[in-house]
Amino acid sequence: MISEAEKVQGTPQQKKTHCEHEGECMKLVQLIVDGQATEEQMAQFKNNMAKCLPCENGYELEKCIKDAMQLRIEKKCVPTSLIDCIKKKISGL
């Protein structure tokens, strides 16, 4: 299986080893991994990832963490009363 990072051009020897805007890139990584990024944001990040090794590594790490959690966490229904209690406490903050 080909990883998302392997789909973009560039080899580690051609990529920069320091990201000047790491905070912004990691926000984009979170949006992409969570499936909330726009097409424009995805294109922007893929273009950057093709040139930036820290961004590529950050994406791969976050994707692996999400995949591992989805495999290991058991999904259960939550009682409505618990949801209401949590919402009430959050709104009280």
C-alpha cells in the first residue's frame, strides 16, 4: 500500500529538514487527518509536504495514531443522560 507521503514527489534528500511554519502545518495536518480540510487546504499541504520532511513525518505520525486508535477503541453507545450531564457542565464553564 502506498502512503499519502509516497504519492507526492520528492525524496528525503531533496526535502528540507526544518519547517519555518510548523505550527500552521500541524494545524493543517489535524484538519486533513480529521477529514475537515478543504480541497484547497489539502492541495496546499500536499505541495508543502513534497518539499518538507518534518511535515511529511508529522502527517504520517498523526495518521498512524488515528488509525491505531480506531482499531483499538471499542465504540459503545453513550446514555443520553450522560451526554446531557456533560453538555451542562461544559456550558457552565
